[in-house]
Amino acid sequence: MRIFTFVAIMMFLIGCSITRQSLNKSYKLSSGMTKGEVESIMGSPISSDFDGKVEEWFYCSTGFSSDQHLALFFHDDILVAKQNYNVSSADTGGVSGSCENFIKQGSYRVPDQVIEIRMRY
């Protein structure tokens, strides 16, 4: 009985720390789409951020050895770039948990066209 209780508690805790957003549909996204069009395909982002005149939306899926991330960049509510990146346990110093805790880490980088937009404003 103790083993069953321990396993049940562990499953609950693991389930609480996993985020699984579907990133498979990102191939349908293209520059020039509105935020509404993007949201109708991808759903709501796990997080968002502003940097100057650029809004970033983040989607992610927690994995065992690495997390998959998708960053979408909007200017004037129009999609201007997207960036797929991974975050491994080495990138987080061995810390694990939901991928939403590791946004903008790992192989994340801002696309050149977004840097150009930020430099203009």
C-alpha cells in the first residue's frame, strides 16, 4: 500500500511539472499572419513578453532530456519571425521542471529581422 501511495504522489507531482503544448502545427505559420490567425492555429501562448515594439509569444513542450520551444515575434500585431529552439538539462544546470520555467535559455536567439526592427525604434 505504501508503494502504491508513493507512486501515486510521484505521478501527481510529475504531472504538475510538465507542459505539453503541440508545436507540430508551427509549419502552418508564415510571416504576415495576424496574432488572431496565429492563435487560431497554435492556441494561447504559455508566456509572452515585450521588448521595444516587438511582442514575443512562447510555446513549449517539456521533454525528458530536453524541452522544445517555439518563439514567435510580432511587430504591429503581425508575425515577423519564428524561432524553434531547445533547452537541455545541461542548459539549466540540471534543474528540471516545466518548460515554461526555461524560456529564452538553451539555443534561443533573436532572429536578425527582429534585431533590425528593434534598432529602428
